[in-house]
Amino acid sequence: MMQTRATIQRALVLKTVNELHGHATADQIFERVSQEHPSISRSTVYRNLNFLASDGKILKIRVPDAADFYESKNMPHYHVRCIKCQRLFDVDLDFMTGLENQIKDKHGFDIIDHELTFSGICPDCKRQAEHSDHTVTIEADNDESLSLNGPATTKHHRGGHSKAIALEQ
Ligand SMILES: [Zn+2]
Ligand SMILES: [Zn+2]
């Protein structure tokens, strides 16, 4: 009886991961599972994720200083994580098995696996940052002490503020 229930739960977690488009943390997967199955516990989801990953049914991606990510079974590949929104993306780069062989030859190791995760700022966050830079500029323009009604040279001519000139640079 218990085994049947465990099998159903495992299948449910696997199905959820396979339905994800992309990468999700255990927390995000739990949220999703519990939307339809409120009775399933967080620890059950976590335990099954680990089991499925070690069984090779799903991929687990370890990221430095962050929670692990999971994704559906796939060819080995590399990732880039956005330092702003924390999302994980695939990188379009061939998996370097040659690298593993090189280490095997040089150091005598049998290499089992390797992971490579880049960090950066995703296009969405980049766009947002550009937008907020723009907002900062507008705020500065609205600030009376910094407001410029003409070119800096005019201000200077009027014996204007060094602050305003600095802004123009
Ligand atoms: Zn981002
Ligand atoms: Zn991936």
C-alpha cells in the first residue's frame, strides 16, 4: 500500500518536472505540485526529486551559492544564471567531452561528469536596468537644484552651479 502511494507520488513529481519549460528549484516544483495536490508534503517532493535525479530520470543542476535546479532529462549541457532574477538558462555550447578525456589522460582520473555554469545578466533584466537608468536620469532632471533650462555654458555664463555643469558631462 505504502509503496503504491510512493510510486504515485514519484510519478507525479516526475511528470511535473517534465512539464516544466526550463529549470526550477525544488521550492518552485513543490509549489506547482501542491497546486493540484495540496496533500503532498514539501519533504516528499524534495525526497523524490533527489531520488529521480540520482536515478537519472531528471537532471539536477548544482549552482554555487544557490538552490539546486531541476529539469527534464536532457543531453548534458551548460547553463548561465542571471544574478538579478536568479533564473537559470541553457547555454548554446557543445558539451566538451574532450575536456574530460584531457583530464583523464593528464591526471589519470576516470571523469564521471562535469558542470559549467556561467553567471550574468539576462536580456530581460538588462532591459529593466536600462529602463531604471533612464528613470534615474529623469529624477535627476526633475530635481530643482540640478534642473537645467539651457546648455551648461549658459549656466556657466550666468555664474551657474558647478553641480549643473558636472551633470552635463
Ligand atoms: Zn534576469
Ligand atoms: Zn538546462
